[in-house]
Amino acid sequence: MKILVINCGSSSLKYQLFDMDTENVLAKGLVERIGIEGSQMKHVKTGAEPYTVVTPIKDHKVAMNLVLEALLDKDHGVVKSLDEISAAGHRIVSGGDYFKKSVIVTDEVMDAIKKCIPLAPLHNPGHIMGIEAIQHALPKMPNVVVFDTAFHQTMPDYAYMYGVPYEFYEKNRIRRYGAHGTSHHFVSLRAAEFLGKSSKGLKMVTCHLGNGSSISAVKYGKCIDTSMGLTPLAGVLMGTRTGDMDPAIVPFIQKVTNYTADEMNDFMNKKSGLLGVSGVSSDLRDVEEAADKGNERAKLAINILEYGIAKYIGAYTVAMGGLDVIVFTAGIGENSATTRAGVCKQLEFMGVKIDPEKNNIRGKEAIVSADDSKVTVVVIPTNEELMIARDTKRLTA
Ligand code: AMP
């Protein structure tokens, strides 16, 4: 069974074709700058050289046709007929509180995804275009949608509600939705499997630390709290996002800068975080390098990040009434041994003990805590695409 996983943005289309008998990726690629000058498709058949097509791509339908042609191509392709592709699975950033799990696409499902556009204005319109494009090209093939928000739908109301007047929840759906749910779900299941246990018996904190970062409390396999909120701006310090701050800072900065609401949003999402504090870069590798050379603001940015992550782990230990496993994943979590060590050092009083030698790894599954640590600390590379492919198979096989 072959499943095509699609992640569409407003001007991009990422894809991976999985052979679900082996869970191997047969081919993957990226169409960029859809509808903009300089559009191109980069396609890679596993084990072969990349194949690039530079051509005007006016919309997602043209992009999807290019992808399907590449998958069929006699030199670069991996299927003889498009009938070999059983279904497509689509990543959807926001399903609001309409979707608690992945579902097969119907007209009603499309309407609900459209209703969630105000919650993900930069993402959901692109996802919709991607679904419509493949429905147009392959009208008989089933499509499944997998939501970044779905895994967090098990949070209790006191964790997802904010202290604003209740009518803003009723009328405007203001509440915590969280993000990266597919990643938190995948790593929580995989970490348990890797440790030879069931996630239903574990209290875990999963730390997805990348350009965007979020932390979740996963108690007995269910998410009970997560650090991102109505939008992905909340939580720990990120590459260019502020993370949590006193909400009164917003009107304060608007008054001193005359920023409009949109400009303020841009400032908090794109100019803050590691970049804004360090003045060096949004990329932790650059910030770590500057800190090593003695840059005080770079050191401060790293300290804010590690302290913030440790505080969330402490808070979620309270939320779960204990802690068995800490999972690190995504660009920073998988690769930065110093971040993992810096966070865990602050949790030593809880019996968290890192083994520096075991922690000296990058991008692979490993236990990085000491044998006598009360809490097991693991690195689990995330694989959101595989999670989407598995859900798609489960719902369509
Ligand atoms: P992601 O959004 O998951 O792709 O993660 C991207 C982030 O991972 C980048 O901002 C980098 O700062 C970070 N990253 C990747 N590799 C390393 C590394 N070797 N050391 C520290 N940070 C890293």
C-alpha cells in the first residue's frame, strides 16, 4: 500500500510517498514559490540524485500535477500508475475544536477546516488548496486530514481556558489549542515503545524544540496540557517568537512604537525570541557559537530558553502528579546536547540525572539519562509524516 503525505503552505507543497508495507519513503520533494516568480519543484527518489524542474507554477493544481508526473516519470518516478497510490494524508495546522482525531475528507470536513481559517490564517488556506488540487487530479482517491491540534483535544477545560470573559470563548472560540500535536503524539508513542513500555502507563513531558517550540504533558498516553496557546506564539522562547510574556507588554510597546495590531503581531512572531534577545540569529547554532565566544546577550538568550523549558517541565510534573520520562525532539531537542544538559541540570532536585557521555549524541534515538536517574530522559527524532501516513492507512485500508 502506497500513501502520499502532503503538507501544503500558501506557496509551497511538500510531499513524501510511503510504502506502508515497509514504512519506507520511496520519494519526496518540495514545490516552492507557487504563484510567485522563480517557482520550482525539487524531487528526490530515495537513493537517487535530486531532480529539479524550474518552470512557472501558477497554482496548487499545477504544482500537484507536476508532483504526480514526477512520481510517474520513467527515470525519476517510483510508480507505474497513479492507481498504485491508495490515499493521501494531509497535514492541517488547525482543526480548532472541531476535530479530536484524523478523519477522511468529506464536504462537511472541508467546511469545518474553512471555519478554522481565523485560527491559522497563514496555514489553513494553503492546506485547503492542496486538498482541492489532489481531488481535482485524482477524484476517486480518498484523502485523510491529520490535525496538529487533535492530540491536544484531550486537555481538561481548566487547562485550555483563559481568564477572559466566557463569551469570548463562546463567540470567538478563544482557548488554548496547542500545536505540533502530531509530533508530540508520535514521540510519546515511540518513546514508550523504545523503552519497552506502554505509553498508557507513563507520565511524560515531550519537548518539541525547533524553530518553533512546544512542550506537552502526556499522562497515560493523553495530552493534558501544552505550552502553545490560541496560536503558536505562546510557551517557551523560540527562534523569532517571544513565547509567554505579560500581555500588558503588547499595548505598552504599541504605545511607544505606534505599531498597528498587525505590525505588533509581526514583531512578536518574527523579530523576537532568540533573535531579538541575542541580536545574533534565530538559529541556536549561531547563538551557541556567539555565547562560546563570550557574547553576553547570546548567553542570556540561551539561559532564558533553558530556564523556560525547565520551568514548563516542573509545572507539568505538578499537572501529572509525577514524571517518568522526558522526551527531547526536533532540531534543537535532537541535536543540542548542551540544551538538554542545561535544562536537566535545573531538574536535578527531582532526581533527573543526565549521563554526559550518553548525552553526547545527535539526531538518533537514545537514552541520555544516567542509569540511576529517577526520570528517564530520551531523544526521539520526530517523524510527523510517518504519523500522518499511519493514520491515513488506518482510516482507508
Ligand atoms: P526545526 O524547526 O525542528 O528544523 O529546528 C531548527 C532549529 O534546530 C534551528 O533553529 C537550530 O537552531 C536547531 N539546531 C539544529 N541542529 C543543531 C545543532 N547541532 N545544535 C544546536 N541547535 C541545532
